[in-house]
Amino acid sequence: MSESTRERVVETARRLGYDSAQLRPRIRRLTFLLHRHHNNFAVSPFFSHVLHGVEDACRERGIVPSVLTAGPTEDVVQQMRLHAPDAIAVAGFVEPETLTTLVAMKRPLVLIDLWAPNLRSVNLDNQAGAALAMQHLFAQKRTRVAFIGGSLAHYSIAQRALGYRRAFFEAGLLFDPSLEITIDAGLDPDAGAALAMEQLLDRPGPRPDAVFAYNDLAALAALRVCLARGLRVPEDIAIVGFDDIPAAAHARPPLTTIAVDKEALGRRGVELLLEDTPSALDIRIPVQLVVRASTSVNMP
């Protein structure tokens, strides 16, 4: 059916009093698109939990999900044709050109842990999470708080960095840009975070008294470097992560972090995709501070 024919059918049905929502093609197949940068679930399990949420929501609604991983050099349109989806969920970072291509396919589309103007998206409240971490550190009398971040091309990381900077302003404290460091994109994330922590400790001037890392893996790498340098955590330096992965609770000392509902990201993404007239295009999932011994001397 051509687009003009479809529009005439919908208009005729509207005049006759039919519910136009019932005329929408039913979504039977959904493709979950993940950048190859994110698809090592064994090393970084964040998106595996997001995918579980997508799968659960699809199963409850009789939708068949499939997973497509793609990089910047691959023909996403050709891959999508093979999957033949009725709708698409894009998770995490993708190149702007890829997103433009997906929008042009004119399938129902939702972004998960990603944002773009005028598109449906579901994200963690990353700025609020950064604020919780920083307020906790400030309450512990830490004022020279460093930030270890990844590429700001990733929406969630950019939002956490923004929340980190804004926290100084809201607390009336001086922000030192030299304490914000970005992991070298050419390095393995774990090695990059360790190198970033080394650079923070070796920089001239007073040492940071706390570190807020953009995720738990980076925080755990920073923790290992600090302990290897003979620093006491948290007495000499406090460390906070983000995501509350299982390894955070088993670290020595256990890692203070921001807990997030990863499955809810995926589930809510599917729900938003299926809404006829959503009340909001951008949904924020609340986050929660989990205090452990990496910031509190009195914790076990």
C-alpha cells in the first residue's frame, strides 16, 4: 500500500469514527541495535541487562526481538533489511550518520541510553546521579574531587560530566578543570582508567582527595592504582563509581556507587516505543546512591 493510499484509508476511517490507533500496523518484530563498542557483555555487562529488559517487555507483548551489532563501516540499512524489523531500539552510542540513516527508514524508533532532538528516548537520570555522588563526597569534607570520564560523544557520560561540574557551582566550591580527565580513546577502558588515575596522582599540586568515575569499571581501576601506590581508601582518597555492577560490592574496599535499574531502561524503551501519543518524548529513570566503604571510614 502506498503512503497516499494509506493516508486516504486513515482519513476515511476517521470520518467513520474508527479508532485510528487500531489502524497502526502491529509491531511484531523489534531489532535492538548496539554499537560494536558496547557488545562485549563479559567485560561490560551494562547493556546485557538493558537487553534483558527489552526481551522481557517484548515477550509480554508477543514481539519477537533480535539483536544487531554494527560499527561505523558497516551497511546498517542492509543489515536491517535482513532483520526486517517493524520497529528499532538503539542503545548506547552510535555515530550521528548511523542515527540519521535509521530515522530515514521511517520505522518506529526509540533511543535507550542515548538522546537526540524530537526522538523518543529513555535515559538514566545521569545528572542527578552525578549530583548524588558529589553531594555525598562534599558531605565527607572532600573538596578536591577529580572526575575520570570517557568520550563525551556518549550522551550518558557527557551528562555525568555536566552533573559533576554543576555540583561545584551549586555547592559554592571552586571547580578546578585540571581535576577532570578523559580516558584515552585508543586504550582499553580498564587500562585507560588506570592511566588516568596515575596522571591525577602525578600531577603537580595538591593530590585529589576523592575521585568520581563515570562508571564502576573505571572506578575499580582507579581503586587498584591508589592501593598500589600505598594510599588508604577512603582515608587518603575516596572513590565513587556509577552503575552498581556486581564487582562493585565485592571490591576491597567495597565501592560506593550509583545504582541504576538497567532492565527498566530496556523495558521502558519498549513501552515508550509502543505508546500512540506519549506524554513525554524523553523519559528519565531515577537512580540511587549506594554508600560503601570506599567513601566512608565507618563502613565495613
